[in-house]
Amino acid sequence: MLNSPSIICVRDKILLEAVFKPFHVIFDTGRLLSPKTRIRDAEQDHSQRMISPLKTIGVVTSGGDAPGMNAAIRGITRIAYSKNLQVLGFERGWEGLITNSSRPLTPRSVGGIIQLGGTILHTSRCLEFKTPEGINKAAETLASRSLDALVVIGGNGSFHGALELSEETDSLIVGVPASIDNDVFGTDETIGFDTALNTAVDEIDKIRDTAISHERIFIVEVMGRARGFLAATVGLTVGAEIILVPEVKVETRKIVERLEENNAKGKKSGIIVAAEGIGDTRKLGEDIEKETRTEVRLTVLGYAQRGGSPSARSRLLASLFANEAIELLTKNRGNRIVGLQNGNVTSMDLEKSCSKEKPLDLNLLSLANVLAT
Ligand code: F6P
């Protein structure tokens, strides 16, 4: 496709103006059609472009922060520079694209950040980006800053936004999965997941001490939004007696039965790891306490899971993903997310990633169940 003469380089301003000036925007059933959309209708394959080499790329961190985002910013900037690309970092997630708020990133300006949690670019939940106007403003920023590409470091929600933006821009877009939820289809692991996992494990190991001393049941609520990836892995690795995830409904009666069996076996305390997505954990605790007549306490681990210095693994993934993202872009490939699949760093079509739900490996739960006997 790269050499096909029929593909028009829409980033080439002269050609763009020559082709579209007279009809810069037209309406189709009430929808504003951008030049990009009109070309796409004529040409289906837009994951590659036939144009001059990349010059400038943008980077944005979006959605919930995840430890390792800074390592990814550093990796992208330094690898890009090694290939003579300039890098612009957008501030506060999609908001920075809407308000055209950015700063140049250089190998020096990203020094000393590999070990820092959070994101030096800041992030936000940007409601305006969920509107067509917001998307159009972001697309305009990409065009006005002459950005050839945008690297989006974030999770599922950010990639859905990126997909919408890709419909309105000719800049190549590549997603770098970073989220403690680990719920992005197309990668076995997201940047930050391992750090959040270790943070939760450290806390629960401490909670275990007091649970044993007081012979109490503890419910520990972990994050994960509507999915149970974090809860399942945390639960297995702390030896939780019970793991509750949104993907598998468990009746309170079953939980009580299990705890009573444990009690009869001499296990007087227990840890229940519950994903936040299962619902009201406080009410669950009250119900279990009533039924078992054992003291139940609830700990919500909360936002501590999103912070802290990234683990070695999160830094490694960030660096490998950054490398793959720049590799893709230098080959003029966009609209993809990078990821880890069966131990290999690879990439997947952005639209495919957004249209599928990553399955939770239920074997983790069965194994945890056996291990907790
Ligand atoms: O997506 C990351 C995450 O931390 C989820 O685990 C959690 O449900 C959500 O973000 C919290 O979002 P907010 O930062 O908007 O409160």
C-alpha cells in the first residue's frame, strides 16, 4: 500500500488545500465531514501513509494515572530523539489537546523521571473530549501544530477516545497501554499493573497480621473499575481465602459457607479480596458478620494503588512499549496499540482493541481456591 499512487498524503498541506479548498467541509446526513473522513471513504486503509518522514510527534497521558507513565514518556522522548524526531508533550490529558497546551520534551527534560509515579504531563478525566466538538478541537490542535503522530499513554477509556480522534485527524495515533486495571484488549499486561499489584500485596500482607491476631475476617477492596484483573491477581498472590470479581457472581450464602468450613478446619481468620466492581463491600461485610458471628472489617485500598514508584517490571514494559510505539510510527503505521502478547512485544489494530473485551482468566480463581484450602 505504501507505494500505491492512489493514496493521497493528506498531511501534505499543499495537496490538501489543492484537493479540498473548494469543498473544505460538506454535510452528510447532518454530520460534518472532515477532509480526513472524505478521503477515508474513498480509501479504506488508513493505517499507513505515503509521505515524507515523520518530524514531530505529540505525547499525552490520559485517564487514571498509572505508575510507569513517566518511564513511558521518557522512553518515547529519548527513542524519538535518537531518530531525529521532535516531541511535544500535551498537558492534563485530552484537555491539553483541546486547549492546545503543550511543552517540548527533550532527552534532558525527561531526565530523572523513570522512578517517579504519576505523570509529569498530568492527566484528567476530560468530559469535553467525549463530545464531537471536543474531538474536533483536538484534531485541529494536531493539525495546527503540524504533528505527524500522537502517542496516547492510557487505558481503555483513553483508547476509545483515541479511536474517535483518529476518525478526524490524519496524524498517526499509537496507544501505549498504561492502567492499573489491566483491562486493555490486545495486551496481556498494562504499564502500572505490576506496581499496583505489589502495592496491594504489601498492604494485605500487613492486614493479614492483624487479621490473624484478632481472628477476624477482612474484606480488602481493590481497584479495577468494572473488571477483576487486579483483584484476581492480588487475591492469588496474597493467598486470599476468597476472591470476588465482577465477572463471577457469588452469593453471600456461598461466602458464608466457605468461611464456616474454614472455621471448622481451624482457620479462624481470613482475607476476602474484592474488586471494587462487585458493588457495596460495606454491606457485604455487615451481612457476613451477621451470618458468621465473626468480626468483619473492611479496608478500601483506594488511590494508593495508583501511586508510588513504578516496579522494575512496569519500567521495563514502559520502555519496551515506547520502543515499539516509535518503531510503528517510523514505519508510518498508526491507529494501533502496542502490547505484550505471549511474552512478545507487538501491536494490534486500535479499533479491534476497542471493540473487544479482554477476558479474565478464570483459572486464576480456581487455582487461588485450591491454594487457599
Ligand atoms: O482506571 C483506573 C482507576 O483507578 C480505576 O481502577 C478506578 O475505578 C478509577 O480509575 C477511579 O477513577 P477516578 O480517578 O476518576 O476517581
